[in-house]
Amino acid sequence: MKFSEIVSITGLPGLYRVLNSKSNGVVVTGLEDGKSQFISARVHAISNLESISMYMKDGETRELKFIFSDMLKMENDTPPADSKASNDELRNYFKKIEPNHDTERVHVSDIKKAIKWYHILKSNNLIKSEEDWKKEEGTAEEEDKKEG
């Protein structure tokens, strides 16, 4: 299983692995329950986790996979807050992990979702260090150049 296969689906909790794409939707398997189901693209928006970023104060964005890497790296010193913790606790935790995040554009609901997703991805061994992500991206770009 690869990180690039993982999606979030509006209206459904958790994360899913895309098994097959069809013209009117996708067949997915839940990472938590392992159940497969067809998701209609007409009813649900399907977002690949690789395309999701968070806003930073400097106007830039930071890819979610790098934020997950930061959470993993800091887990021993700063364990993830419980996703049901108070808004202040969630915000304080996230300031330690990503001090440059835009507190006006990144809502507490985004932080809760990121923490839930972190736990799901970690239990499926899908979180890598930032260096490993960048190496993987460099390898993929080299392969694209060879094919092109």
C-alpha cells in the first residue's frame, strides 16, 4: 500500500485506499475496518491525501504528509493530543508541531482530522520521515523524465 493510494471521502469518517477507479466513482477499502465499497463521485468528493496541505503564516502551504512526519518525529517528546481534547489543548499541541501554521485559516476541526488521520496512517505504517518523502519524490520525478 502506498500513500498515493490513500483518500479522504466527504461525508465518511476515516481514510480509504483506492482499489479501482471507474468513470462514475471509485472502489475503496477502509483502512480501519478493511471493508470494500463503491463510492459514487456524484455523491461524494474524493480527495487524495497527497493533494492536501495546511496554510502557513507566510502565505505558503505545507503538505500534510510532511506534517505527519513532524508529528511522528516529535511523538516521544510531544505525544499527539486526543482528537476529543479541548480546542485550546488541540491548538497548543499543533503550535508545538507546526508553529508556523496559520491559526486563522487552520481550524480546530482541521487539527482534529489531522490527528485522527495520523493515528490511522501510523497504524498502517504509511508515515515516513520528511527526508524519505523527498527521496521518493525525486525518484518518481526521475522515472517520469525517463518515460517522457
